Amino acid sequence: MNRLMMSAVAIALLAAAVPTVAEERAPTATGLRLFERERQDAQALQARQRAQYPLYFRRAYERFPEIPRGVLEAIALVETNWVHVEPDAHGNAGHHHMPASYGVMGLYRGGGFDNQVADGAALLGVGETLVLRDPETNILAAAALLARAMQRDGTRTSRDAGVEAVSGALARYAGYGRGDGNIEGFARQSFAYEVLQTLSRGADGNGIRVPKLPIEMQQAFPAERLRLLSAPALKLDHARDAVSADDDAVARPPAVQGTARTPDAAIQALDFGEALWNPAHGSNYSTANNTRSAVIMHTIEGSYAGGISWFRNPSSNVSAHYVIRRSDGQITQMVREHHQAWHAAYHNHYTIGIEHDGRAGDAGNWTAAMVNASARLVRSICARQPVNCASAWRGPGYDYWNVVPDSVRIKGHGMLTSNQNRYDPGRYFPWASFYTLINNGAPPPPAATPTYWVDTFANAPGFPSSTSTTQSGTLNTGRHYVYCKTWGREIRSGASFNRWWLKTDLDVGPANQFVSAYYLSRWGNDEARDNDGYDLPRCEVLPHGEIGRKYYAMGGVRSHLGVPEFAEAAAQLGGRYQQFRNGMILWHSRTGAYAVNGKILEHYRATNSETRWGFALMDELDAAPSPVSGQRGKYQYFENGLFLWTPATGAHAVHGAILAHFETNGREAALGYPKTDEQAHGSTGRKQQFERRTLYWTPERGVWAE
């Protein structure tokens, strides 16, 4: 997705291992303070970047005096939250839920909406690049477009009055394409309504200054249209292209799954009574059944009204179930929950998608109104659908794609498999406090130690311990569950013997007793596996806490890690780790728990582990095919670098300025995989060889490729 100017700073902070929010499931007070400090630092940077914007707005009003003062500032707040959105230099926009917009004013550049960048540049007589890159020119281009809309609309205002008269010109300015139907017109008027609503409230904080003006909404919109714009719910009849208020929709219960349904054009019942009903175009979602077992959080990467208009566009081929407005938390439902919105690639068939107004890279995007509205909606979904609010993500947000376990059922778009180049809702979404909101303050459930099924060929005597000789009860013949195994006294009968003991609950006698694995019907001497052939874990090294939660979410002994070999232990630099047969899990309060294994683990250990690279930020994932060998390798981010591996190149780490260049120039898909670690170049420089290029760095020149 398009990165904001401050995103580069966030990436630099990550590369420098500045602590993020605390661990996945139980963030500490220290972690929350670090998250809040980072968010405040990012907002302070935004405020500094906005310092010149009031001057630019004044100059725009001087050049276009017909525009009432305050309108441009309000548009900028609605569209971008006063953040100068820059083009992605490498075309990796990633998030395509609506056409990209640019600059302080969020001007569109085609892609299904108007090409405001080209039109504004033509009106000013400048190049498009200047409109895209320069904040003042971007503001002037928006002013020129609005002045043109006012002229075409016949708007007459003085410089400091008559703001209500601009509503028609604002709707024309919105840039939502050429459709002029009643429903498309409603989206444009929603934009005008939000701009005037912003002016009526004003804003003053973090460098944003929007004057508070008395707005007479009844003068800005016809009475019936104003009633629709402020109605608690709406009906949109596409057959007649009609919009009408539905004032009793909130009180009406939602439709019951499985009952007879009329076509969407006539549906009146809502899944969430607080929402407006404004359906996406029928070509942008599927009426196939959605099993509704998870919720995915997005940012629209644009404005609320723009997102609604885009999902109504028949050529967009995207949609979401809900869209939420930043300014006041208004919620619009666009796809019924039992239908499949197109928002998350291969995950559409079981997920409910929620789009949030604004942009993932904006530290100031998450207003209390929007977060609280989102929490009310998710709580309602958990109460009505097979979604568990206690399964929500509670760890850090990310400004890169970071897959989390499937057991997490409420999470971000950028936490899903097959959704590369996404990272919404971003680094600054308040996952920890959101978890508390949707669970009414309840803590996450403890990690449950799994049980394993075994068959016994005879009644087995039970004992309080693996060394005890005083029988405590009996486990009857048949199939039973056990918790773990431990080494103890030998039980022998002829050639059959076993020194493993299984912890279980007895049929006759107390719980948490031990029986000899000698009585297992499937395995040989000194073996103790479950019925599927997986080794049982030893009681002494059972994973617990966050490492245990991660391990069991991965599948426990059935995961690629296999059985635990040693108990959890202290890592360097304040973290924890546990060794398993085929890898390990690393945990730190600022990163959470992630598995490291295979050749990446070998190289990590060979190059000083966490003391050099910090802790893992994600699990290992498939990387792109090599442009040289065609091999698809693996990659894994750590706090201080990126590890990549293929059979042809081995595992190597990339970090620092060379990593930044590698990431912004196509990564392994373009440059190939690293063939070496970073090496000295000259007296002060560094170099690293990749399959297709060698990257060099010096303090004087920076990074270049040869």
C-alpha cells in the first residue's frame, strides 16, 4: 500500500530495534507505554511535517478567493488526516481496495475514479510530479479543482461566508467517477456532508487546524436529502435507483440465516442495527455462503465516502462487509454477513471484513470514536456468529506483512497468508486496548495443555509417581487420553519392557496419576507414542506461557517443531526460548513468540543469535522464486535484519542500509537471494553479493548496485 512520509521513519525505528508493543497475548505495562511513546513520537513527527501547511492553505485562498476559508483544511482532514501521501516509487501499492490517492488533499489519479492529479496539474499549468510530490502544489491543485466545481455548479460565495452554498461543488469535486445515479450521487453528498460536519466541529491538535464554523446543514442540503444523510439506517433500491430512510431499522432484529430472503435490492433487515445499509454493487461480492468464523480488520487507504463509492463501482471487484468513519464512528454495512465480501483473497469464504476510514501508516488515524465503534461492531459479531472475541490478536501492530496463527480469529489483513504486500490496519492500531474493549476487560484464556490418545491392551495399575510402588487405582483396558510421559522404574514381562510412564486420570482412582507405557498396545520396548505415531512430550519440559501458547497453536507435537527437548530457559537480552526436536521458539516482551528452525536457525546461531540479530518478528514464510535458479526459498525477519535461504545459496542475513535498498528494489524477486553475508568493502564501506547484483555501501555514497 502507499506509504506515508512518516512510514520510512517507522521502518528505520524497526530496523534499529526500537521496542514495539508487548507480547502477543499478554502485553505488559512497559510494552504498552513503549507503544504509546512510539505513537506519540510518530504524531510529533507528523506535527512537524504539517508546520507549513497553514501557510500553504492561506496562499491557496489568496489565489482562489471564491473558496470559503476552512473548506480546504476540512477536505484535507477528511481525505488524509493532513498527511502528505506520497506515491510508491516501486509500484508496490499492495492494498487495492480503492484507487490510490496522493498528497495532503488525497487527490485521485484515475484507476476507476477521476484523474484529479492530471486535471489539477493542467489547471495550474504544472507537471503532475509536482502535484504528487510537493504539498503546496497539491493543495493548490485541489483548490483549482474545487474552484472549477464551484464555477460549474454556479456557486457564489464571499471569501469568509456562505460555506453551506459549497455543498454541491464539494459533491462534484469528490472525484468518484462519472456515474450520476441517485445512489452514486448519495456517496458524493456523503463526502460533502462530512466536510461540512468537520467544519462544524473544527480541529486543533498535532499541527492540524480547521476553523470551527457555524454550519446550517438545512441550508446545505434539501430537507429530504439531509434526512437521509443523518438517518440511522437506509434502504437502497437498485432496481429503482432510489434511496429512502429506514428509521425503524435499528429496532428490527437481524435476518435469521436459513430463512427465505428477498433479493438484496429489497432487503431491509440489517446484521448490525447501528449500521447504515448501503450495499456494494452485486458484481463486487459473492452470494455464496460465508461461514463467518473470523473477522479481518482493514484500513480503506482513503476516505469513508470514497470507500463506499468504490465498493458501489461495478468495475472495482472488491468490497467489505462494513466501513467505519473516522470522525464520528458511523458504520455502513455494504455486504450481508452471510455473503462473501471480496476483501481477503482466499480467506473470503469464512471472514467478515471491516474497513476503517484512513490509512494504516498514519499514527493519528485511530480516533476513539472509530475504535469504539469498531469494538461495538465486533462484539456484536461475536455474539451473533461463531466468532470468539477471546481469540483476537493482542500483540503488536506491524508495518509489514506478518502472518499470525490461524487460531487468532480476529486480526489484521496483513496477518493473513496469501495477502503479501498488505500490512493494514498497521503498526498503530491499538490491538491491546481493542482486545479489552471487545472482551469487556476480560483477560485472554490460559493456554490449555493438550491431551493425547493411546490404546491399552489390559487393565493398567496406576501409581502416584513413576517411581512409586504403592498402587493408587486402575486404568481400564481400551482407549484413553494422557498428558505427557516421564522416565521411571522399569516394568518388564519376558522380552517386553518399558521405562516410560504416562500421566493421566485413572478410571478407578484419582486424577494426575501415572501408568506404565508397558501397557500400550501399538509400540515396542521403551517407546511411548500416541495412536497416530507422534512422540509424547516429556512432562518435565512441557511448554507453558506464551511459548506454550505459540507451540500448541502451531499443532504441538504434530507441528514441524516436533517434541520439546529441553525446558524453557532464559535467552540473552531478557527474552525466553525453548528447544524442540526440529527448532526452537523465541519470545521477548517486545516481539511475542515465534518459531525459528532449519537453515535459518543454524545461521542465526552461528552468527551470535539474539545478541546480534535480536528476536524474531515473524514465523518463517515462503519467499519469491529466485530469478536465477527458480528455487523458492524461505525468509524470516528479526529485529535487526532479514534472513533468507534457498538450497542453492544457503542462509544469509541482510541488514542496515543494504537491507533498506534490497527491500525497496524488489527484494529477492528482482535481486535474487544473498550468496554471502555482508562483508567489508574498502576501509569504511560494506558489500553483499546477491544472485543478480552485488550491493555496495559507503558513508559518502550510500548504497548502489553493480
